[in-house]
Amino acid sequence: MDFSLPPELEDYRQRVRAFVDRELIPLEADRANYDDHENIDEALLDRVRARAREAGLWALQMPRNRGGQGLPMVGLAACYEEMNRSIFGPAAFNAAAPDDGDMRVLAQVARPDQQDRWLQPIIDGKVRSSFVMTEPNPGSGSDPSMMRTTATRQGDKWLIHGRKWFITGAGAAQHFILIARTSDDARKGLSAFLFDADQPGWRIVRRIPIMGPEEHGGHCELEFDGLEIPDENRLMEVGDGLKLTQIRLGPARLTHCMRWLGLARRAMTVAVDYVGERSSFGQKLADREGVQWLLGDAAMQIEIGRLLTMRAAARLDQGDFARKEISMAKIVVSETLHKVVDTALQLNGARGYSKDTPLEWIYRYARQARLVDGASEVHKMVLARYLMDQGDAFWQWDAADAPRKALV
């Protein structure tokens, strides 16, 4: 059992950390560096992305033959955490959702010609992407079997009809992965397709206003009224849509956890710096027992989340689906982020509630973490099923000779 990072991965982590401290965190204090939806301004983003490329830190998750760095999940866990100590971090390194998950699944399941057409431009930062699955009630949310959007085959093309919503990044995306119903089969009734923003037969109904800061492209409601998709732009086989979602969403949930841990650490840094210098009634806040309890608990919860996340990452690198490990990490890290930033804001008082620090930004952003990619309650149901199926084997350790994925 080894909790150390190999030297090459530790080198990436340190370089990412230095880049964030040098290039990104200083940008956050200037409101001119934000777009209208509280994310990094596009023109500035282009410049910092160019510097990330020059530093050899671009697309850490993608294979080297596609222009990435080929890091395994364990390496990504360490680096993504460092990235998101800045609220601008993931986008700067081409590691933000939904592109991160879309690139990964396309690299795994798309044909070589599909990768050239649909994946490579996302890796290169020329276009953005979106994953189109969630539907308004009574359609599919956490339960894909409720999907109502249909893909009807006519010769060598598919006609899409239906409605989707809360589709992250759709307002800025050029390439889309769509999940639609192709039959009533309980397990093989969904299929996956690729389409381009310039194709007719669909529209963005609205960009849904949300509580917190937004990813580029927002969270949109889409309508499909006869979008035609050539069969050559189908991903995997007919009926493999549910399989594709499972391939994509598990690692995507875990990369969310990696990034959220970075935000939690940043919140603690702001809190620790403040209580270390702020005095009241003749005593530093940091010297007060009640404050120390809050800080100690927050630090412990972050470390628990880090260990769960790294455990799941290691299982993925061993070739396991790591479903229960990812569910545990998703629950703990999402709830830890919310609790930690609330603690940091409380300790900073009015300063934390203002825009003088990133705490209020992180606080509003954090609330979605317990909802996206499966609510905490859904993941607890998953864990309960594993416990009932596996019994005492639920807690078994990994084999001593389990493989360890190298850089590719």
C-alpha cells in the first residue's frame, strides 16, 4: 500500500501548482477578468491557455499522440486538485467539465476517424463540447431508463425528437454527444450520437439562470425537432447508449471530486490566513479553541475526501469500474466542499460574504456539487445495493499485485 506519487507525477503536480500560483490566482481579484457569468473572460482565457501549452501542462488527461500528457487517473487526482485552487484553473488547462469527460469517452470508444473529426478539435482547444442526456420531468435524470427523446432510423440517418435541459456548456459548444431512445429494451434501448452545433433541426430554448457561477456555455434547455444525424456519426453500436454513459460518467464524477478538493483547499487557505492575522478581544482568532475545532474538522474532512478520491483513481487505473469507490468519493467530497467553504466564510465574517475573497463564489458554486452527476441520496442507494449484494466482502482490500497504470 503506497501513498506516494511517482517522481514524474509529482513533477507534474508541482508544475501545475506553480502555474496556478503564478499565472491564475493573481487574476481573480480584478473583476475585468470575468465574463458576464462569473467565469474567466474568453480573451484572457486564450492567453493563459497558450501559457499552459508552453509550460507542457495542456490536456493532462489525453494521450500524448493526441497532444496531451497521458497521465493516469492517480496523476490527474493530484494535478486537478492543484488546478482548482484557482476558480479559473480547470478551463486554463483544458480540464473543465464537460469537455474533460467528453474527451475521455471519445478517446475510449470513438472510431479513429470519429476521433479525428470530433475529438481532436476539443483537445486542441478549437471548439467546446457538451453531453446531452438530462431531460425535464417526466424524462430521464438520474434514471436513464426514463428517457423520452427519440432517435428514429430512416435509411442511413437518424431523426431526433425531444427535449433536454440543464445541458452544461451547450451555449458555447460546437460538438455534442447525444443520448436518445432507439427502442423500448430495458438495457439496450438507448444509443449515442454525435452532432454539430451548425446542423439544423435543434435549438437552444433558453440558458437556464442558476444560483451559482457558470461554466462557459451555461446550463441550457434544448429542443430537437427533426435533427438529422448520419449513421456514421453514431457512437458505438445501436443500443450501447447506457453503456457509454456508464463509461463516461464514472470517471467524470471522480474528476469533479478532484477539482472540488482544490476549491476546498483554497477556502481553507483563505480562512487560515485570515484567522492567523485577525484579533478580537485581545486574542488572535487562530488561538481560540472554537476556531481551532472548526479548522481541524475541515482539514480532516478534506483529507478523508482526498483519500477516497485517490483510492477510486487507483482502482480505475487498475482497470476496475470502481463504482462504489466513486460513489463514496462523490458523496463525501461534495458534502465536504459545501461544509468547508461555509466554515471558511463564517470565519471570515463580512469579508467572506463580500467579493473581496473568492469564498462567496465558491460557496454558491459548491451547492450544485451535491446534485450534479447524481445526487448524494442516489449514490447512497448505490452503496446500499453493493453492501446487500457483497456483504462483508464490501470492505475487501485490493490484491497486492494489482496493476498500476503508467503515463501513455
